Amino acid sequence: MTTTIADVWPLFALRLRTPRLELRPARDEDLPGLVDAALAGVHDPATMPFGVPWTDASPEDLPAAFAKHLWDQRVRVAPESWTVEFAVLEDGAPIGVQELSAQAFAVRRTVTSGSWLTLDRHGRGLGTEMRAALLLFAFDHLEAEFAESGALVWNAASLGVSRKLGYRDNGTARVQTRPGHLDEEQLVRLARQDFVRPTWQLRVDGLDAARQALVR
């Protein structure tokens, strides 16, 4: 029997499928497409929606920095603490990343999320669809009880996605985005029973391997 990449790293067997998208833990083969998507533009350069201003990296520096971040998160995955960077694919092409994280998940039953989507895909409901996919996965298959997120107070699009899915405001925090620039973040929290579920069903492959890596 030939060993597959999913035998080596079982999380690579995980697939989440929505009507328009596929989400899978990002593989090295996804890196060129994801880097191209990021370099094509994720947000208005005049603003910085992220607490870590990674999109300010030069086109020469961003590819290696992006890969190092992905690899660093991957090797740190363990049931007590994990972050999974899901490549978001539309018609097989990477268009963004949806991140799912947890600390002491077995006790806290709480996940956090963050995401980005290439600028030319904004305004089509894809951000809502990819976040809903992770919430369905977390609540229904990992047995999470709460999901947390946040966005800068001026980021109406991101906060709109959260509120559409049922998140409630959960305080604010002061964050430095670019050096010397202070901003205010609106924190949000979603209880499983308040989740506004989509009308479509999530298809999940590789669940047993994912649970073994993230929940046990």
C-alpha cells in the first residue's frame, strides 16, 4: 500500500464543502495560489484591518513570510492548542484563508476565527459562506459551545458577517495595527444555540482524523 500525504499528516484528509467553496487545511501546493491571491490585494491599502499588518510586507518579502507563518502554525497543532489555516478554494483556485483556533479546547469548548479573502471576491457573500462552514464544523462535529471573533470598529463588512451569523458584541480591545497606530477592536461571541444556520448543508470528509488531531 502506498503512503499518502494524509497518512503522514491526517489533517490533510479534512475537507469542508459548501455550495460554492471547498475549505481544506492549507497544503504546500496551495501556497503559490494563496500568495498570488494575497498579492492581488486583500483590502484598501489606505487601511489596515488586521492586528498583525502582514499585508504591508513587500511583494518580495510576503511569499516567504506567508509560508513561514503557515508552516509554524501547522507544526504547533496539538489537542491542547491549535490553529488550522484553511485554504479557501473556489472552482479549485485559492481565493483566501479561513483560520480556526482553540486553546484548551477540551475544557473551554471555544474556538476563535479570522479570515481574509482576495479583494475581487468581496461583496459576493463568500466571506459569510466560509465562516458559516467553519461554524458548522466546530459546533456540529467538534462539539464547540462558543465561537469568538472580532474586527476593527470601522470594518462594517466583517462585523456584518458576524452579526448575520448571530454573534453578539462582547466588549472592545485596543490594538496596534500599523506601528504607532492605535485602533479599537469590537469583540464578538457566538453561543451554539444562537447560530443563524445557513439553508445549505455542509459536507465533511476526513472527520475522524480531524477529531483525533484536535479534540482527543
